[in-house]
Amino acid sequence: MTTEHETPSPKKLPWLGISTALAAIAASVCCVGPLLLLSLGIGGAWMSVLTSMESVRPFFILLTLVLIGLGYRKLYVLPENCEEGKACALPEDIHKQRMIFWIGSALVLLLLAFPWYAPIFMV
């Protein structure tokens, strides 16, 4: 009895992209949240609750980077298993998936780096 390594299809891993974006949002909620609320004219002492998330920010940054790495692994490292009876992605679709991955990763990394360039917007 042989067991073959089966590569999961992109439809089986929608959680990868979604969880990466959610982890990035959670990692930057301590900085983006108060700035967004202040720009909308909403203020108050309760906004300090959002800055208390700073202590868990490194965990969310690490989680985001791990999930981006898993997405890279899925798109570039794992070979696509195209056997008879299984559907395979067309080269155009693979190219689109990779473009979406890189655009999404760039946006997520910009969101993670927000605390370093936030003072530009505070002027």
C-alpha cells in the first residue's frame, strides 16, 4: 500500500489568505485604529484600550509572517499534483494567483509597518 503526497487544491485553502489578512489587521490595530478614529473625529479615553493591544503585536506579526510563508510555500514550493481525474490549474490561473499573492503580501507588509511611518500622518 502506497501513500501519495497529495497537494491540496486552492479551493481547500481559502483560510490561508483570509487568516493572513486578519492577523495583519490584528497586529496593526494598536496603531491604525486610533489614527482612523481620530481622523473621523471620534475621540475619548476609551481609545487607550486599542493601544493596549501593543503587547500582543509581536505575536500577530509572527503569525502574519508564518501565514505569508505558508502561502509562498503553497504557490512556489509544493509541486502541483496533476494526475488523471484531478483538476489542475491553468498556467494563466497560477500566474493570477501569484500576482494576487504578491499584491496582498505587499499590502499586508505595509499594514504591519504602519507604526514606523504613522508619524508622517500625525503632522
